[in-house]
Amino acid sequence: MSTTVTVGLGSCGIAAGANKTYDKIKALKEADKLEFNLKKTSCIGMCYREPLVEIVDDSGTYIYGDVDPDRAIEVIEKHINQHDPIRDYIVYTDLFDAAENDFLNSQVKIVLRNCGYMDPESIDEYEARDGYKAIRRIIDEKILPDKVIETILKSGLRGRGGGGFPTGMKWKFARGNQSDEKYVICNADEGDPGAFMDRSILEGDPHSVLEGMIIAAYSIGATGGVIYCRAEYPLAIKRLNIALDQARQRGYLGKGILGIRDFNFDIYIKEGAGAFVCGEETALIASVEGERGMPRKRPPFPAESGLWRKPTNINNVETLNNIPWIVLHGAEAFARYGTEKSKGTKVFALAGKVKHSGLVEVPMGITIHDVIMKLGGGIKNNKKFKAVQLGGPSGGCIPEYLSETIVDYDSVNATGAIMGSGGMVVMDETTCMVDVAKFFLDFTCKESCGKCTFCRVGTVRMLEILERITNGEGREGDIEKLEELAYEIKNNSLCGLGQTAPNPVLTTIKYFRDEYEAHISHKKCPAKVCRPLLTYTVDPEKCTGCMVCLKNCPSNAITGERKQLHLINQDLCTKCGVCYSKCKFDAIILT
């Protein structure tokens, strides 16, 4: 068996310097005429240990983490030349217990089955991993479209873009509407932290997305396809274009696909401007048609009248990536994972105050606690787990005491959060929940298309109240006003953006009302985050009189002599926090 060295070159790896690592390994290989295969892949999932280098040799598989060019020299010299793996640098191996073994071994990879395991720019490698085998089976075995749809229905696959509508039912509606033109759209512009997941899949496994779209097109009778992808994902778009060209050359796209004379289907990419509202189906369609991305009233639904007023099926990236696997392995194999009403797996983009940030794919039914503590490695700096924001900016905050909630559409919705497209932002004890609500509402407020008065104006009014509260100007009755506005916006907005925008506020009020009351009634931020509510004082037992705080104070609020106790004039203090950050002796106290 020959040795293969693979460098992770997804956007996360490139941002961490993986290109330089790859170039260094390539230079070493050429200079010393080393005999190993050097390959590129995309995101392996362990974004927190990038750059990542995988070595597969006769003894097994090893993944090295934090491999900068200097470490690459060590790895090649020791592992390749001397056949002596460097244990201290290994983050995963199938030979012994390594630092991150649990991170990969605890996952069930269906959507991410190819990400990090192949060169995403090679159709040959995709086909070697059973790529395009699903659509070939459908064609070779003459499986009728209705039978394919029945398989997707039986699998229990629900849309992974947010609402969780049964995918097979969506396809069935589109197939039932007769038209000379039909369309399949891949929504690759979710716009929340889960969009990181969409981008990584497109960068790492573009052909699987195409195959899912081709199967969808065959099933509903579509003639054209669109991948709606934000322009901020240049690497994803580049690899999609490469995949599209390769698929056309192999006969998977174009006229007479795989020898079927009346199966004509092709796909093009529409680059979006990153508008969050275009995650909503009808707003996305408007954008593809060259109009401003604004939602339309439903009905009619896209399955009846969508792109160019023709029947249209829209699925997101994760949903489509499940399709080839389900066709190949069967509905029962997919339904074996998950719960009664939520089948299969779910991909999450873990972020925030968690040790292991990155992409994880877990079976439905796992608890949120296990995702964070086992796969995520727990909370950074051993802080206390406080809450998790699930479902992106329009999602909700789930407190620690509900962390045994399982990953299941109904269970998550019952908490006030939503599954969304897979954003999971972890928060610790240093997080102010009022500030979090303000942060997410500020985003959705700015992303509102403005069509609905309740969304356009109501979110602004809510944001103003939250800003007053975090600035120490909260008033009695503000909480009730926020709740009243939130329900009006939810009940009267046209699309999902407005209907879910108040979720972060409602869930933080529901679970962390005491923090709101502390801000309003006591003018204090329990998490010590909201600066206008903080008081900076000097600890007399720790102050050494070094004068660092005095010299750096921009408002000259600190007085004192060298080696003498310093004092902060509260009337002059602007609460900028410079003294707190500059003090090397932890002598500045926040209250």
C-alpha cells in the first residue's frame, strides 16, 4: 500500500494557513523525491485544529492538527522518512487513543460521508465512492419517478432548511402539477451560522448535491435547475462550476441524461447577495428572477407556481445530500436513525464557547448535552455551560437545564427554539442573555426586507427597548412591551423571517427573565457584559501602584502615586474597560 498525504483545504483550513502547509509538503516531496501521494481535500470537520494533514499508510490512518509549515517539516521527516508518527501532534488515529478520536468516532456520517475523504474537484474520486451510482441505479433498473418519491417518503426525510416539511411530500406536490417546464432549486444561501455547513458541503462534496438535484428532477419531471449560492462563497462556487462541467462531460447533465432521450436537465448557479430573507422560498425565487428578494403571499406555493410561475421544488444543501444515500441504501436504512417523527441525521455547525468548534453530524435523537459535551468537548476554559442558541438568528436560546432535550423537530420546537439549518452557538456563564437577544435581533432587524409593517417597524421598536435596557435605561413594563410586540410580529408577518425574528427575545425572557429584571430594576448586568451597567473599582489588596491603568485611562479618571493605591473617579469613568484589560495583577474589580 502506498502512502497518501492529504491536506484539508476548505475555507476554514485555508484561513488557518493550510495553503502554505500544502506548498511546504509539496516542496519537500519534490526536493527529496519522496514517494507518497499528495492530495487535497476539503473541511474534515475539526475546524478548531486547522490546518489538518491526514496520512494513510500501511499501519493505519493518522490526522495531524495545527500543522503549520514548520510542523509540516517535522511530520514529513519523522512520519514519512523515519516511519515514526509524532504522537504529540496526532489528533485522530484508528490505532490508539488520540485527543480527538471521540469527535469523529461519535458521528454518523451520511451527509458528510465524502467531506474530507476525497478531492472535491475530482469526479473520478466521487464515482469511486459510489457517486452517481444512485441515479444510475434508477435509470438502469427503470425505477419509476413515483417509486423514487415513495422511497423518500418512507425514509422520513424532512427538510433540513428550517421548517422540517417532509421532503417526499414536497416532491409529490411538484410532480402532481403538470407543466411543460418545472424547476429544482438548491437553496445554498441559508444566511445563518448553519450556512457555514452549507458552504462546507458545497466545497467538500459538490457532486453529491448535483446528484441529489438530478434525482429530484427525474422524480418531479423538472427541466431546469438552479443553485442559489451567496457570492461570498467563492471556493464553493468554484468547485460547483468544476463539478457542473465534469457532470456534463460524463452525461449526468444536459440532454438525454444517461441515454434516456426525454430526460433533459441542466443546472446553473445564481450568485446571491447574502440576504438572509432569501432563505425564504418565495424571496429566493424573486431574487433568481432578477427582482428584489422579497417574499410573496402563499398560496400558491412554489410546487404549483414557483420560478417563472412554473412548478418548482426547493430543497437546501443538506436535504439534497441525503438523497443519493437514501436511494442507494434504502428508506429503512435511513429511518433506522432518529426518532419516530425525525429520521436520519442532522449536521450542526458548532460555534461559540465550546472547545471543539466545527462540523458534526449526529443521529436524530441525541441530546443537545451530548452534542456539546461529548463531540464539542465541553465549554472553553472550564466555564459553566449556560445556554445554547439553536436555529440561527431566528432560533431560540435553550438553557442548560433543558440540555437533555433531544435533537428532534418537535422536541426542539417545544423549547421555543427551532432546528433551523444547523447553527448551534454555545454560551457560558460570562454571556449576557439580554445582550445575546439584542445581538440576534439587530441582525434580523437589518435583514428585514421591509415588506411587512410588523417586521419592518416592530423589530426596530423591540431593538430600541433592548438597547435601552443594556444601556442602563430600562423601565418597568419593558419586558411586557417586548412580549406584546414579539407576538404581534410573529402573528402578522408574511414570511418566516418576521415570524421567527422574536424567538431569541421570547426565549431569553422565558428562561432568563431574572437577567432582564436585574438590568431594569437594579441597573446591573449579572454576566458583567453590558458596560454602561458596570462599576470599576480598585482592589486595595491587589493594587501594586504600577500606574499602568492610570497611564492608559482615556478619561483621566484614575489617580494615585507610584507604588501607592490607585482610585477610580466614578464621575469621570466612561466604563471603557481599558483599565480592566491592562491590569496585570487582577486589581480592577467589576461589579
